Amino acid sequence: MSEAIKLKGIIPPMVTPLAARDQLDSGGLERLVEHILAGGVHGLFILGTSGEAPSLSYRLRRELIDRTCSQVDERVPVLVGITDTSFVESVNLACYAAEAGAKGVVLAPPYYFPAGQDELIEYVDHLIPELPLPLTLYNMPSHTKLMFEPETIRRVMDNSAIAGLKDSSGDMVYFHRLQTFLRNRRDFHLLVGPEELLGETVLLGGDGGVSGGANLFPRLYVSLYEAAAAGSHRRVKELQSIVMHISNTIYSTGRFSSSIIKGLKCVLSLEGICNDFMAEPFHRFRRVERERTEKHLRAIKRELAVVFDRNTV
Amino acid sequence: MSEAIKLKGIIPPMVTPLAARDQLDSGGLERLVEHILAGGVHGLFILGTSGEAPSLSYRLRRELIDRTCSQVDERVPVLVGITDTSFVESVNLACYAAEAGAKGVVLAPPYYFPAGQDELIEYVDHLIPELPLPLTLYNMPSHTKLMFEPETIRRVMDNSAIAGLKDSSGDMVYFHRLQTFLRNRRDFHLLVGPEELLGETVLLGGDGGVSGGANLFPRLYVSLYEAAAAGSHRRVKELQSIVMHISNTIYSTGRFSSSIIKGLKCVLSLEGICNDFMAEPFHRFRRVERERTEKHLRAIKRELAVVFDRNTV
Amino acid sequence: MSEAIKLKGIIPPMVTPLAARDQLDSGGLERLVEHILAGGVHGLFILGTSGEAPSLSYRLRRELIDRTCSQVDERVPVLVGITDTSFVESVNLACYAAEAGAKGVVLAPPYYFPAGQDELIEYVDHLIPELPLPLTLYNMPSHTKLMFEPETIRRVMDNSAIAGLKDSSGDMVYFHRLQTFLRNRRDFHLLVGPEELLGETVLLGGDGGVSGGANLFPRLYVSLYEAAAAGSHRRVKELQSIVMHISNTIYSTGRFSSSIIKGLKCVLSLEGICNDFMAEPFHRFRRVERERTEKHLRAIKRELAVVFDRNTV
Amino acid sequence: MSEAIKLKGIIPPMVTPLAARDQLDSGGLERLVEHILAGGVHGLFILGTSGEAPSLSYRLRRELIDRTCSQVDERVPVLVGITDTSFVESVNLACYAAEAGAKGVVLAPPYYFPAGQDELIEYVDHLIPELPLPLTLYNMPSHTKLMFEPETIRRVMDNSAIAGLKDSSGDMVYFHRLQTFLRNRRDFHLLVGPEELLGETVLLGGDGGVSGGANLFPRLYVSLYEAAAAGSHRRVKELQSIVMHISNTIYSTGRFSSSIIKGLKCVLSLEGICNDFMAEPFHRFRRVERERTEKHLRAIKRELAVVFDRNTV
């Protein structure tokens, strides 16, 4: 297995540009990768929740891996989501990703059958020898029903093939509890999912974030990460307030919990970067939400222009 | 599309006999199909929850469809589960099933992203034109997080391609509510999942059950169905008490909610019918649970012998 | 302690007629008691969920106990809900009820702190010696968060001071599981809460129901009980369909889960029996819902007239 | 109504020292109040969740209000929890508290009936005119099932009688969202419940915490608050790591979610401050947990001695 790399900073969970139900928007994908990388991010995570991975066919997932790794061309490490209800399909995808040049894989618990924590430990123990790449565990309990509990992390983290954890539970007590456990695993990366929590987690010792908004404004999140890593909590508060503005508007426009992904794709479409087609069971924002999003976008850009030079965000 | 068939009676959700992680127990599969059909069942449902479908590779799912349809050889209709988080993979599997000779497909809501009911309706509306077989909807909220709410069923059920509903929610108020709505859809089958509820649902107008225990004792469930359909509630109570005995022992042996499938496979292994290998994230019952199951099995067989001629259950 | 009585049949959970926030509608209360008793019910349960007990001051609860016991005057046994988060207040209310002539008390788990099952067992063990009346346990997990699990019931039910269980979980697998355990406790009453499930539970051996609709149409529920107890499942289906009509209309008019109580009070107000004032945090149906309810009521009465002599329901 | 005071800093949720089921440990109460006040706290909150309020009789609650207000004697403001399922009992307790000299009341949503957000707004609108003291809203969804959603806060917070919010949801996205809304309500206090989150919330603009651990080590939490308010994030990290040590040991000793209160009372008993008797449905830690707690306590005190002068924590 290739050696685990300690990740730090902003690793955006890339949305998957689609032209139709089972068709990539390949031009949009190229533009999106370049847009994100231009923001100075530290890695790229494809086929996560924001990437709508579970809704995509395996054929399309493989095509996305190929095209993304080729486009990134080792400028930053690419991580590939392999979360699946089928152990065999997870392994298949991991092997494919390794061949294509990815540097790590990311796995949430299998999400159909509700397994016990002992079963999760065994699952991970069985999986690791089959994986050609370092593994980042992933908590996303709102979608997978269960998560890796602190005691479970403690029992599996001595395995050096486990490179880190991405926590999207939003449960900061859990996050701080893990930080205590991880004092002696200096090479383990602890990343936070919800971007609203990026500032505080990095201020208090976290390693970075998998921030969806970095699809749109990568430099904002990179700057917030850097300010927090440097302990400039005044700058953190300033940038955090724009992140909250995005969260309170773009992500809160639709009625359902899928609004975050829909909002991300809508802005990318408004910006001419890629198509906003969504895989079933979702559909893109319709006219009313799109117009509302456009208005919000203008206000956010004005705020960004105040704290950044206009051309660099 | 082939015409929808009104299903009635017992359609067992077949467990998937496995020899190893990605290998069917093909001898066991043949014996299991014959064992179930010998019990007089009215159909066979493969690749459902009891069949561990989400845990299996797509390759193995296709092999199972081929072998089962071939073994059944049109003696009863075969239904195939196509529940998936990916719309395209659901359609792929449905097409494969139609080619192999299946008579219907069964679909629970996509289970990663939590969709709204409006999105579910649109999902079904998009799906039906792509399906070559009649569709039975399937509620399994403990595993899929959301279910088809009564109003959703009311809005989609006028589509004649929807043949029926299998409800495993265990919510009998919901079940009775649907029965009210369905008064004018005589060709729609309303089947109950939990076998503990088979007697009462059929007594009060339901069409039958997808009873996991019919993998083990098909004639027991067929007899219970027939007694209920005939309104013999005294016989229903007698047979129901054996069903509860199975539920209180075989299905309650392990610690986790997966005990039902583990218990089913353990008994089939004890009976020499098929292997009890389980796909990850589960594993078969270990020695203690196996011995306990064996003891329970003997007691249940004694009860069965009292109410049936020993050789026919 | 007075001896436990085995309850059977219909024990309506009486709504609490209110004239204002902390004031009984005492005339309405008299009329309501007489209306219900005229229907031939087998008991009366006050200060349950339908009685809005947790929303009432203790002073008003005591007044209601006095007035109801006095009005009923031993024609049927009166049961009093003593569910509380405070052990001491539960005991206080039980003592008051015994003095006033009630025949039993009803208790759901304390509902603020989430206790473990072991703690619940200890709670019941501590409580029973303090109670002057037989205790009916009560499951209402949608409101109390936890319920008495089957194993908990098995461990406490040998105490003869526990007279029975009222189950409003709607979980029929649980209900049937308990029936199995209770085979040797012939004096234990097992009552079902949701009226939609009354028919089937009694057909299969349950003892009766605590049916909210019996506030409105007591004879309907008494007849349904009698038909089920006699095994007339055809009559059960006929009456059950009216029960479902009530459930699908009156109880489903408002947006929130409180619609059942609001619907009950609205009908009682339309019928001139009592005031429909609701304790906070709820308010009565407003004009639109009231008009809709009136229309539904007319349709239900037409159905009732078909299956009963018009003047007797 | 007395004018709302803007609270800041540490307002410990005091545990209720009990000698027996319905009897205060009055000596323990005096010692506990003095112990907490000696730590430099900014207020005192009685009859909250840590105070086991819902488990206490109303008589005992009133006695606690009297004794605490008298002991505190206006050295810091006393806040009194009035959360109740009964509107009238909440008002009664608020009036009693005002008479006794309390400076504010704290209210979580009524926790038996699941109200809609519109109903919650109406509830608060009805309540405020009846209250003689400023109101702090309180989110505790693990115990009350529902919370004040952001939009609900936005709609009620213009009422100047609402002095602030104590959020124990642990949901930091929610917390940051409220901070955005509250920019123009400078007199509104936003306090965090879980002490594990005290550091970050104050660093990013929160007003303080209702930290259970301040029953034990008031100066630790006051110092953490002061460090965060001053933006010394290095000192925050140092003190935060002791808070996490307490959380990972004292609060995690028992099996159930009640371990926090049990752990607090156990330490106070080990320290000779007050009795560790718990109101039903809980009981104090037994010998094994007590011994484990004693060991943890020694380790925590060693850590405290390193960062503080031994005699001042």
C-alpha cells in the first residue's frame, strides 16, 4: 500500500457536474477542477455526499475518477469516496481509484443494514487488507444512520492504514473527544465536514475541513483555515461571518436537506462553471429558487470583495 | 410491459445462500428453492432485505437472478428487488430480471439521500417508463429512513404499472389507512412484511405476506394465510402462536437487528439446506447462538408436529 | 391495597372539558360522562394523553378527579392517569384518586429524563408500595420517548399489583410478543391504545381498547369490541371501516400530531356536549378546520345510521 | 416586570442536594452555594436539567428557591427553571421565584405533547405577559424532543422580555446561525450548555456558558470563559483539555445519559460538599463507579494543580 499522507487544510468535496442522468458534463468538470485548484486548496475529494456518489452508476463513477485524476495531474492529492452497502463494490472502486492515481479512499459505514459497533470494527478490519490506498473514515450519520463511535475509533486507529477521519456529524463534543484520544497519533488527520464549524475546530487543534462551499469560493475557505491555524481569531470571526451568510442563504433556499448540494450546483451554473443537473431523487433548483440564489450570490460577492481583493476569491 | 399480476398469498423473501464473500452456494440455492416451493407458496421474492441484496455485488445479484429463475422455471412468479441509491442501477437490474424471466420488481425508496415525498413521487414517475416489469413498492423505513406516505401512495397508485405495495413498516394504522384508499383498486396487492402481523392483516382484507419464516417452514405460513383468508380466526390464533414462538426465539437470539436473517440462515444450515455464510457487515451465528437456535428449533418442530402431519410442514 | 380488577372491553380515555385555561367546563363534563356511559362502556380513563393531563394544573386535575368520580358514581370503574416526571407527584395524585373512589391508576414512564430499562424496573418497584390502587402500565413512546420493553414487562408482571398494560405504541409485533409472555397471567389486562387496531387485537386475544373515538361514538367501539370478542370478523370489518373513516378524516384534519385531541373536542363541541377549549400548547380548531370537521361528521353519522339504529350510537 | 439583565460569563446549573426522596440536604445546599460562588461565577441557575427539576415535587422546588435565594443573598443573579408541561404550573413557579428574589426564569418547550413551531411561538406569546421576570429560552432537545428553531427565535426575540437563550442542543451550526440573527440584539445573551463547547463559542462571540462542571470546579470554567473572552486561544486550549478530561471520565462512567448528573453528585459527595442522593428514576453511583470516579478525580486535580494555584480552583 502507498504510504498514508497526513492531510491538512481544505479538501473540497467536489460536486459531480452532470449533463444528463448518466452523463458527465466533462467540460464543466474541467472548469470546476481548475476553479477549485486555483483557490489554493490542499486536496480534492470526489464521490462523497456532495458528489452525489450513491446516486451515480458505477460506470459514471469510474469515468469521473479517470477524468478527475487526469485533470488534477498530481497537483494535489485526490481522495475517492468508496462508501457502499456492498463490501465487494467498495473494494472494486478502491482498486480502480488506485490505478487511476488517487492517493486515498474515504469510507462511511455501510448504510442499509444497521450494524453494531463490533460489526463495524470487524468490517473495517476485513476491509483494510483489501485496500490499495490509505483509508479516511467518514461520519455522516444523517445519511448512514450510524457512525463510528469514539470507542470504535480508539480501537481501529492504531492501524496505520487508517489515515484519518472526516466528521460530518456536526457533534462537536464528539469531535473534541476524539481529539483527546488522538494526542498520540500525530499522523492522523481529523477533518470537519460542516464548514460552519471549520474555524473553531482548526483554532482548537483540528487539521482542516472538507468544506462544500470551497466548490464555489475556494480561497475563502483556504483563508479561513489559514487564519485559524495561525490563531488569528479576529480574522476567523470576519471570514466565518461570510461562511454563515452562505449557509443561511444559498444552503437554506430549498425545502429539503438536499438544498446544500442543489445550492452549490445552482451557483456553479450561475457562474458558468458547470451544469446544475442533479441525479435522482433530486432535481435542480427551479426558477424561483434560482432567482433567489442569484440575489444571494450578489450579496455574498460584495462581502467577499470587502475582505479580499475582488479577483482572487 | 408485461401485464401486472395480482399477487395473493405467501411470497417468501428468499435468503441468499452464500459459500463465500462473493460466491453463491449454488447447491444450497437449488435445495432452498425446492424446499420453499414444496410448501405451496404463491411466489418467490429474491434480493430483498432478507436476501441481503444491498450487501451483494452486482455480479452476484445477476447470477442469483439467473439461477433462481432457471430453477423456479415459472412454477410460481419470481419478483426481484431493485432497490438502489442509483436510479440507473435499479433500471439495469430490472432489465436483467425481465430477460431472465422474472415477473415483477420490488422497490423501496432510495436510501442514502433523504428525499421529500414530492421527490419520491417524481422518482417513481421517472422510473416507471424505464421498467420492463410491473412494480411493487416496498416500505422498509428502519433501513431506508423514509417510506411512501399514505398520500404519496394515493397519488401514484392510479398508475397501473404499480402492481402493489409490500409494507414492512410494522405500522398497522398505516396499513389500514391504505386499505381504505385502495377500495377501488381491486387489482392492487397489499402485502405485509412482518410475519407476526400476517394473520390479522389477511383477516381484515390484506392480500398476503412476504414472510421471512417461509424460508424455513413454508407450509406453516401458507396455512396461516389460508386460515385467515377463510376467516377461521381460531385456526389463525393456533398457527399465529407458533409464528410468535419463532419470532420470540429464532429471531431474538442475537443482539442486533440483523438477528432475523442470521437466525433464518442458521436454521437452514442446521437443516442441511444451505450454507449460513453472511455478507459483510454481518457474520453467521457463532457456536453459542447456534446451539441455542438448535434447541429452539427442536421445540418449534414439536409444536408444528402437533398442528400438522409431521412430514408436510 | 384494593384488589386488582381485570378490565375488559372499552375504557374511553376521556377528554377534559375546559372552559378556560385553568377552569373546567363542569356542565360539559357532566354531559360528556353521561354520553359516554350511555354507550355501554366498561370503564372510564381520565387524565391520560387524550385528557391533556400533563398540560393541566394539579389543582384542576384534582377537581376533575372529584367531579368525575362523583358523576360516575361507581357505575363503571374509573381509572386515573398519574404519569409524571416526579415520583412524589405521581404518588400524591394516586392517593387523591383513591380517596375520591377511583379503582385504578395508569402510569407511563417518567418522560423528561431518558431512563434505562433497569432504572424503569427499579422505578416501578419503588412506586408500587406507595400506591393505594392497582397499577396499569402505559406505553406511549411518541410522547415519553421510552417504553416498557417486553423483557421489562416480563420482569415486573409477576407483581400482582400490576393489573395490566395499555399499549399505545402502535407496534403490533410488540403487542403479540407480550401476549405470548402473558399466557399464564390470566388476570392481567392487555389493552390497545390506537382504535384502528382494536378489532384485530381483540380477535387475536387482547382484552379491549382505550379508544379515543369512544368519547364521540361509544356504542360503535363497544360493538366493535363485542364483535371481535365473539369472533365475528365480518362484523369487525364493517365497523372497522367506520373507525378508519373517523381516523382518516376527523383525526387528520390539522397539521400536527395533536389533531386527534383537537378533532375529538371539535366534534364534542359541534354536538353540543362540551367546550372545545384546549390547554396550552394547543388551541382549538379554527373556522376552516371546524367546518371541515362538521362535514366529515355528517358523513360519518350517515355511515353509522346504516349499521346501527340511528338513535343508539 | 423587572428589567432584563444581560448575562455574561459562567452561570452554573446547580445540582439539587437531596437527603432523601422529598427532602433537601440543606447543609449540603449551603456548602454548595458557597463553593460555587467562591469560584467567581456570574450567576446561578437552579431547577434546570442538572438540578433534576422535573423529578422534584413542587413543594421541594419552592423550598429550594427560598433557601437558594436566601443563601445567595443577591451576590449574583439567581435564575430559576420553570420548564413544565403545564402552562399554569410554569407561571406559578415564576411568581414564586420573583417573590423569593430571583432575577430571571428559564424555560424549555413543554415536553410531553410535541408542539409545532407555530404553537411554540403562541405559547411563548401567551406566557410572557404572565411572567414577572425576564425569560431565558432553553433548548434541550434530547429531553424535550423539540427545540426553538432559528426562525422561531427570530420571530420571538424582538420581545424585550426575552432576555436570551441557553442552547444545550450541542448543534454548533444552529448556534452560529443564531449569532448571525442576533447581531442587532446586543442585550440578548446567548449561552451554551455543553461545557465542551464553552471555549469555542465564547471565542467566536457567545456570551458564556451554563456549565455543569462549574458545580465542581467553578474557577476552571470562569478562567476558561475569561481566556476565551480575551481571545487567548492558547490558554483556551490548555483549559479545554482539562474540561475534556472531566467529560471523558467523570461524565462517562455510568451506562446511561444520566451519568453527567450522577458524576457531578458523586464528586460533590467525595469532596464532602453535599449528599449524592438522586431523585427517581435515577440512583447514585454504586461502589464500583464511585471508586472509579474517585480515581479520576485525583487525576483531574493533579492537572488543575498544574495550571492553577492549588488552593484556588
